[in-house]
Amino acid sequence: MTNYLAKLLFIYTFMISTASAVGNYDKFYDRVGFGHSASMNVSSVEIAIYARKDSDVATISSISRKVMSALPEFYGYSENKCKNLSLLILEAPESVINDRDVMSFLSWHKWGDIRILGVYDSLASPHGTGTIFLSRDRGTRELEITVVHELVHYWQDTRCLNISEREADRFVEFFMNKPS
């Protein structure tokens, strides 16, 4: 019962801090209804997940645990954190993630204004939090790949490494071909 109350308090605190994030995500929250959520602590990172389907919460949770365990192997270390950020993962329709008005806090020009399936943000996110926005609209396999890719950016950010698409893609290849 205590663990359940702690999780509820964490989710409530996360939502309150997210809601007070200077309105950066207001349009996003206005457009997306989350029916399912979970919170967990993985490798000393508090992670809150919000999705439209319970099965997506389960998929994101499972992949996140595995990725956070594999990242130290890929990089050769796990410490050397320069930022201590909790992580918020928000699953939403692809159309919302690609709506330039809703997601106006992102630097779309950095990606050549292309359509995306996911993005990591720690600039407009609530203080002390990194946020991953992603979509499951193209199926579970694409959702898994997107989670893996965006978690690399979280890792890079919290270790003050250059945010590298090439390195994220290399890790996706490493991770997806790794024996379970």
C-alpha cells in the first residue's frame, strides 16, 4: 500500500510540476488525453510514462528498463552525470507531435522541418525534467525504435555529450540486434 501511495504521489507531483512549466506544453496537454500511466525508478532515474493505451505503457516501460541497462555497456560507463533530470515520456498521436503550433517550443529548423515520430526536449520541459514525446501510430516496432532512439538523447543530455543523431542510430542498431 505504501508503494502504491508513493507512486500516486510521484505521478501527482510530476503532473503539477509539468503543469507549471510556464505553459510550454499547454497546447500539447489540451490536445492529448492520457488514459494510462506508470512511474518507475530505473538506474536511479525517476520515469513517468503517459500513453493512450495500457499496452503502450507496458511496452515503453519494458524497453526503457532494457535500454537504461544497455546504455552503460554501449558507452563504456554509467556515471559522469552532469545533469540530474527525471524523465517524462508522453505518447501521443503523430499528428499532434508534428503540429508546429502545438509543438512550437521545438526548434523544427534543426531537423529540416521534417515529420518526426519522437523528440527529446529538456529546454522547454519543466525544471529538472527531460521529456520524450513519441507516437505509436506506426505500430509497436516503430514505437520501440523511437523509445530506444530518444532515450539515447536523454543519456547524452544528462552526461553533457553532444546530441548526436548518428550515435543514437548506432545505439538503436546495437540494441535491436543485441541478444535478449
